Amino acid sequence: MDIFQNLALGFEHALTIQNLMYCAIGCVVGTLIGLLPGLGPLSTISLLLPITYSIPTDGSLIMLAGIYYGAQYGDSVSAITMKIPHAASIVACIDGYQMTLKGKTGLALFTAGISSFIGGTIAIVVLATLSPALGEVGLLFGPADYCALMLFGFFCVSFVTTGSILNGLAMTLIGVLLGLIGTDVNSGQMRFTMNLPFLMDGVGLISIALGCFGIAEIVKNLDEHTELTPFNGEIKLMPTWPEFKRIIPSALRGSVIGSFMGILPGGGPVLAQFAAYAAEKRFSKYKDEIGYGAIEGVAGQAAADEAAARTSFIPLMAIGIPENAVMALMMAAFIVKGVQPGPNMIATHPDLFWGLVASMWIGNVFLVILNVPLVRYWLSVFKIPFSVLFPSILFFCCVGTFSINNSLDDVYITATFGLIGYIFMRLGLEAAPLMLGFILGPMLEEYFRRALLLSRGNFGTFFTRPISGTLLALLGVFIAWQLIAFFLESRKSAIA
Amino acid sequence: MNNLNLVRGVFLVAISLAFGLTSFGYKIGDFSRAGPGLFPAVVSGLLFLIGIASVIKARYVKPVPIDYNFRNIVIIIVSLAGFAFISEHINMLVGIFFLAFSASYAGRNNSLKRNIKIGIGLSLVACGFKFLLHLNLPLI
């Protein structure tokens, strides 16, 4: 019964006019930016993070969540209609675009919209049920356990995000080092500030996010000379009853798969879509049609995508560990607003936590009632040439960065990280693990030093405590497995 | 030297040395009472090892050339830095015009006339932010 009471509290909080407005704005703006080529949820959130600064905490978090799933939906629209995907909608390109070629764009978009709604609704039930339970487990964690958990998260995420554990891990470590720039909280020592006063408080999160994701992504698009053809076709949205009946089972399967994959460390929407698509190919009644424009190929992955996007909030809000780069940015937004995600979040900010959960469902409704009918207007965004659009995006970046502290130094830092982000990209080093390292690095140092202080410098504390011992043992197995794979791969390349 | 794997390894080693050598300038302490230099030194050490592993790996795998084009990134960075510099020394309105005007040169189909139009358009948007939405922008 607690869950219902809590959800009622959440809805009471989320259904205020102000929060409804922020939720709607987030969904609409997220969808619009998500439609733009090359700008997925990650870039969209990083670009729009500064505009939430002047908004109250609950409103800004609700708006950011709206931006997140709005951007995901926008992303799937561009994938279905123009085969321009980002990470969040790679699979939508397969059957979605095939449906467009068959003149069924409207049906594909309706399927994606309604499946996302089903996926999101099921995931919210999972989120509301599991988060408090996981939060209680989180209270059992001591400094050594947190330290081990963070190390474990680093390794898992580095591996999943980039494919190459060495590169991912290197980027995580660079992120940790960047996170240490500024004043050491224990000794007051300035570290890596190069005697620049504006670095005393550290490097701004927004500057890194905008530089490494936003600006690097824009330059990548400019380098690739991506040319777009505006979509001018007719759109018929509503499906027939037999078509509608085909959506439901696939969406339900996708929701279950997505809800589960979203919780796993390093999981999230991208893996969930692939898993759901694979499941449809195996179990669907129409499996032979999948790959050639089948409704099931769109419904399953869209539901899984949305479900995983919701349940990936569970590790963040229950134990304070962001499981992917988008969640790392969301965590940044929480911290900027003075809310520390973790086991205590539900106890200290119940209105915020449950309000956010409820707003996710409201956001879902907004996506269906606003975006599905308005999709034909959204597509006109493609008619704005990128050469006009990108100076405007840079302008918003500059104004946003400046307005954080009313400081132009932040713009210089953003420009510097734009260059660094570009170099990373060209060297095949993904910026996502860097973000994770940057956020968790200072906490890892704090817990590491605290654990060793309590144990008087005895490293045994990391191995003798049950939680940290288990996590480190798992980590050991994981590293051994990776090392073996690395040597086998090197040997194979050398022989070839 | 145009080998992606090798350059990546050298780049990682360079970053680790930059942070690692600096961290030895701070008090290291011991594990029971860690100084501000200990943790960064440990992290830099790990990064150094990964960098070295990448360099060694680069010797055994087929070289991959680096694909780069510095034209666009230079234009964008100069535009951003120029915006900050001009805003600091002249005013932000001129800075915004410079940002939009110069960044537009990174686009494929740009022309002087169009770049000026974009510059003026975004300057007007900034004025809208300042005077209609009361955003704290020191435009003049």
C-alpha cells in the first residue's frame, strides 16, 4: 500500500500547474532538439542543462527528465522518417525506415509513440517498486563498500560504453583526474589549478558536457557534411484494429526486457533495444517480416527503449551510481540543485523522488498527446539548414555557460573542452566514461581516503567486508576475463 | 606517426605524466593519512600503465591512420574564444555577432551576406533575452 500512497504523493506534487508546464516544455523542447541530426539525448541534455538553472529544483529535474524522454522520442522520429539515428534509436532505423519506404510513416510513428507509452508505464511500476528496496540495501554500505561499488561501476560502464575496456577505462581515469582539479576538501591544497583563480572551485560540469559532447558533436556533423532531405510525405497516423493488435504483445515483451536491462550497470536503452529486437525476431508471430518493415520491429524496440530509459533511474536514485552517461548528466543536474542521489534521497526528498516518478508517467502522456499528432510539424525542423542551425546552438551554449556564474571564464573553459573533446573523438576515445569518472572521481577519492583512515591504512578493509569483498571478487573475475580477451585479440592480430 | 593506436597511447601517457608529475609536488602522506597528492598519483599511475599498454598494443596491430580535419574545430574554437574576449573587452552584443558570423564559416554553404544575417538575427535574439525575458546579459 505504501507504493500507492507514495505515488499519490508524487502525483499530487507533479500535477501542479507549474510542474505540468515544466514537464510539457521539457518534452516538447527535448523532442525538437532530439530531432536534429547527431543530437541524441546526451547532447540534448548537456545543451539544455544551463536553462534549468533559474527554475526551482523539482521543476528543473522534472523538466530535464522530460527533455530526456522527449529527446529519445525525437530521435526515433528522425530515425524512422529519415534514417538518421543516434545511439538511442539505432534499431528504429531498421524496420521503422522500411515502413517509411512503404508509405507507412504515420503507422510507424504511432507504433513508436504508443509502444513507448506502454514501455514507460510498465517501467514506472518497476521503478516505484524497486527503488525504495534498493535504497534500503544502500544504507548497509560503508566507505569501503562504496569505493568497491564505484570501481565496479567504472569497469562495467567503461566496458559497455566503448567496447574497448582499455579506452573506456582510460577515459574514466582522465575524468577522475579532471574531477580532482580545484581545492582539496581535506587539506585545502589547490590541485592542478595552474594558479588560475577561476579553477579554484574546479572545472564546471556543464563546460565539460557542452565541450566534449555538444561542441564535439557539432564539429563532427560539420566534418561529415551531412546533407538532409526534408521529409515532405503525407502522414496517416491511426492504425487499423488488426494492426493495433500486433503492437500490444511486442510492446509488452519489449517493456519487460527494457525494464530489466535498464537496471543493469552499463545497460540502458541502447542495449535494451537490441535485446528486444532480437527477442521479436525469435518469438514474434510475424518474425519472418521483421527487418522488412514489420510493426513488431518498431513496437518491441520502442517499448524497450523507453522502459530502459525509465528504469535506468533506479541505480541513480537508489544507490547514487549513474549507470550510463545520460544518467551521469542527470546526476550532475541533481547535484547542481543540491540533491545528492543515493540511499538517503527517498527519505530526505520524498516529494522530489515520487514527484519525479509521477512526472515520468505524465511526460509519457504528453509525448503521446502532444507529439504524435504534432509530428508533421516537428518534421519541419529538418527544413532549417544545419549551417543556420549550428551557429544558433553555439549561441545558446555560450549564453547558457555564461549565465551559470555570469563569468566569461566558463566560456573559455567550454571552448577548451570543445577542442579536447574533438581530439578525444578523433582518437576514438569516447567522452561518456569521462563524464562518469568526472562525477564519481571526487566521491571515490573521499570514500577511498575515509576507508583507509578508518582502517589505519589497512587495505584488508576492502576485502574483509562482505559487500566490498564480493564486489572486488567480481571485479577481479571481470578484469581477468578482459585481460585474457585482450591477449587473445593481440595474438590473433599479430598472427594475421 | 600517423597511427591512431600509437598516437592514442602516447596521448594517454602524456596526460598521465602531466597529472602524475604535478601530484608529486603535493604532500603524498601515507595510506592511513593520505595527503592531497596520493590519490591523483595512484590514478595517474593507472592511466600511465594503460597508456603504455596501448603503445605496446599499437606495435602488434595493423596501423590505422587518423582521420582529422582541423579547419572546422579551429573556426568553432576561435569563434567561442572570440565571443568571450570581445564580450570582456568591448561588449557582448558585438561578441554574439562575431560568434555567429565567424562560426558560420564552418558551414558548407556560407556566404558573407548570409553570415551577416545570422549574426544580426542572433544579436536580436540576445536583445530579446535581455529586454523581454530580463536575462542577465551585459549586452551593451
